[in-house]
Amino acid sequence: MTNRISIICPLYNAEDYLSSLDKALNKQEDVNVTEIKYILTKSSDNTKKILDLLGADYREINSKDFSHSLTREEAVMSAKGDIIIFITQDIVIEDNKFLHKLIKPIINHEANATYARQISKFNNIEKYTREYNYPKNSRVIAKDDISKLGLKAFFFSDVASAIDIKIFRKLNGYDQKNLPTNEDMYFAYKLIANHYKIKYCAEAIVYHSHNFTLNQLYNRYKLTGKFMKENSYLNQYGTTSSGASMAKYVLKRILQEKRFDLLFCYPFDMSARLIGMKVGKL
């Protein structure tokens, strides 16, 4: 267990998640967790009080100073580990060997970065989008796979991921850009383009569940559309075909499971995503 791990987790109004998340991280087996670095955006709940009770390592920032990319990047540059783990506050970890499974491909030189399988505990449309994006079988992605996978070659999620810290620093992280979303895809593209490999670890599982309103979905995809406009080199890999493929999969699964309640929601859900993406690109 010579590979030291630095865990980086941004927090905001996290009182419903923090205690159980911290407990799950500290119960991880067969890993050398050197530090858990929490970054707390000033909150209106008891997150800070819980961090103090836990004796956690954290720093507090103002909301105007939070950036999905820059906040993480700054934390990496001062991290002590050999491997960095990015997680978000709202994941649920039920496997004490989760981190071991996530970092194993990096230790074994099978890949330079990995990301976990996400499963929704809710029986909503997100259950099927998670299935589409996080299938049951693991796979390693390299530059040769771009022609076959298109944009999905750069799919990556810092909801639960691991990266060789030397490579993150060598590639200059997020290039000091303030990215409003998709910072994980931005870095994944850099990895693949520079002949590094990413492994999707289906055996490393976290539960990550949302019940977004149509307005929330619209706003999320609007940000994604803005990201795609500002990083237009990604559009050549087929954003429309990627979205259409997911929409077909979700509809198929709804019909297979006879979820007629979701069939009513389906066109509104997919339209919110599509319109948000298009507006964001304007």
C-alpha cells in the first residue's frame, strides 16, 4: 500500500450527506488514504459544525470563489498523494473496498485515470440514463477508440474518479480555466488526446441519485451547451448522435419495464435536455 491517496471533495449545504460519507471513506480497506481534503463553500446549514465535530481537514471559501474546475485544480496542486480521488458530497458508498477497486487499474498500469459506476436508487428516468452511461461491463478507453465511440470516448465523471497526480499536473489540469460544468470531460479529452488511457470500473460502485425538475434539467444542459460552444473542437465527435442514442435507450427500457408513468414524463424530460443544450450553444 505504497500509493498514497488524496481525496478531494467540494461541499455545499452538505449536512444530509457529510457524516455518512466521511464514515464510509474512513472505513475503506486495502488503501493508503493520506488525506481527505474538503472544500466548503460557505453554507447556510450545519456543514461547518459537522466538519469541526469530525475533526476534518477543510478550508472554507466564499460562493463567488467556487469553480468546478479551479477549486479542484487548486486542491490537487497542494495534494500529498500519488493518486487523487475526486468525489462529490452526494454519493453513497456501501463497499469498503470501493477505493481499492477504483485505483487498482492505475496501480497496475492498466490506465492513467478511472471512474466509477453510478447507480440511481430512484425509479425515475435517471435510473435508465445511469444504466446507459454506466453499464455493467468495464472497459479501457484509448485514442484508437475515438473513431468508434465518438464523444463518448471522453466521457468521464468526477462524481467518483481517480487520476495519477503526476499526469494531472503534467497536463496542467484544467489549464486554469473557470469551467462552469464538464470539467471532467475537458480533462478526459486531454488524457485521450495525449495517448493516456481511461478505465471505466464497473466493479467500483457508488449510488448517486437525483430527482431533477424540468427546470433543473434545462439549466444543467444549458450549461453543457455553453461548455460545448466554448470548446467547439468537441462538436466534431457527435454531440447530437450521443444524445439521440441515450434517448432511444431510455425509451426502450421504459417500455421493457412497462413504466407507463415514466412514458408520460419522457418527452418533457428529453425536450428539457435538448432545448437546454441548444440554447446553451447559442
